[in-house]
Amino acid sequence: MQPYKTPILSTISNLFGAFMLLGAVGWIFLAFTADNAMPLYTSIGFTVFLALSALIQFGTAQVIDYLGRTAHSSERLCHILENSFADRLTSLENRLSSAAPLTVRIDTAPPPPGFRHKYFYSIDGSKTGPLSADEVRKLWGDNVVRDHTPVLQEGDTQWRTYAELLSLKK
């Protein structure tokens, strides 16, 4: 990555600003030393115009430099992230290429006859179970478990409410 260099446009704008500022100072000097060929208010007005133009040129130079620095730092950040991700991916590829292949087994067969799901329920953050569907239904009838009580079916990864688990209501 190359070091940051000030954009040439910023340098040119700074030079124009410096010339305008020198012109404003020179114009004031001429206004007070000349033989009054031009009225004083015209000289002061032109001097103010040159001074304000110089300030605008300096400001423009600062904006251009800021944008250049921002673009440079963004490019640098992208370069760092790109290299970091590339290094991580290479590391992962190296680790995975030497490892045994992954085997994923998906059971699509229905549960065997007589298989009963087990359930857990949670009240105030306390998990209770495993219980059979009949036991959970009885707790619902005794007002221990309500329709909004979180229930987890064994083998599931997500809690649902008692009302969502239709298999309990059968």
C-alpha cells in the first residue's frame, strides 16, 4: 500500500488562495499609497473580495485533501480486510483439506411404533421434564401449564407454546 500523497488539485487550490491573499494585501497597499486614481471604497471592496476568495480557495483545498485522505483510508481498510479474509479462508481451506470428509446423516424414517415423544416445559425459567404427552395434558388440566407456557418437544431445537403443539391436545 502506497503512503498518502496530497492531491495535486489541493495544492493548486492552496496556491491560488495564497496568490489571492497576496493580491489583497498588495491592493490595500496600493490603495493607500497611490495617487487616488480609484476611490478608497472600491479598493477596500476589491480587497475584501480577494480575501474572501482566498479563504474559499483554502477551504476548497482542505475539502479536497480530506476527501483524498478518506478515500486513501477506505482503500487501506478494504485492503486490510481483504487480506485478513483471504488469510482466514486459506487457513480454513488448509485445515479442512487435511481433515477427514464430513458425513451428514439425515433420518427420514418415521419413529418406530410405540415411540412416544418426551416433552419439557418451562415456568419462570425453570425447565421441567422429560414428561409424556399425557402428563403434560394433565398439568394443563390442573392449570400448571397454560396455553402460553413454553414447551419443548424432545429432538426439537426451538421452544413453542403449549397451544402451538397440537400433538399435546390430541
